[in-house]
Amino acid sequence: MRLNLLLLLAVLASAIYLVHTQYLSRQLFTELHRVQSETRRLELERDRLEVEKRAQATPLRVERLAKEQLKMRTTTPAITQYVRADGTVIPAIAAPAPAPAAPGARPAAAPARRSAP
């Protein structure tokens, strides 16, 4: 009789442990499914943001924003300043503009050079 009671308790303990293990397994499976769904959602969001980032960084858009919002302009030799290593600014030297030639005038001859004796 004692052996039967001991075996009955062992079977009941085993059954309770099995039910508890199945319950934990279902909880973990549900959590796994939820995490996988969240992972898919985050991957889609990341892909969408990557596409948006590429669209925002086009050279034409960057140039337009620089001109409109930052009031920047394209560089030209007239507004370029050169700086030496010591920090001093090199003055811009503008090439003299050629004088307009009169109609019918001949081009000026180059000055003659004298050679040394």
C-alpha cells in the first residue's frame, strides 16, 4: 500500500511538472513570436529610413538647401581668399582687363629687346 501511495505521488508530481513545463514552453513560444514580429517591424522601419536618408542626401537637394537656408553661394575666383600657413591672407590679384581695341587698329607690336654686347 505504501509503494502504491509513493508511486501515485511520483506520478502526480511528474504530471504537475509536465504541465508547468508546457506552460513555460508556450510562454516562451509566444514571446519568441512577439519578438520576431517586432524584429520584422524594425527591419522594415530601418529600410524605410535608409531610403529616406538616401533621398535627403542627393547633391541637388544639398546644394538647394545650402543656397536657400544657409545663404551660401558658389565659389568664384573673385571671392576666393587664400591664406598662408601662418594665418595671413594673401590679397587677390586681379588680372588687368584688356583695353578694348579701336576698330581698324593694328595690334600693338611687342617692345624690342636689346641684347648685351
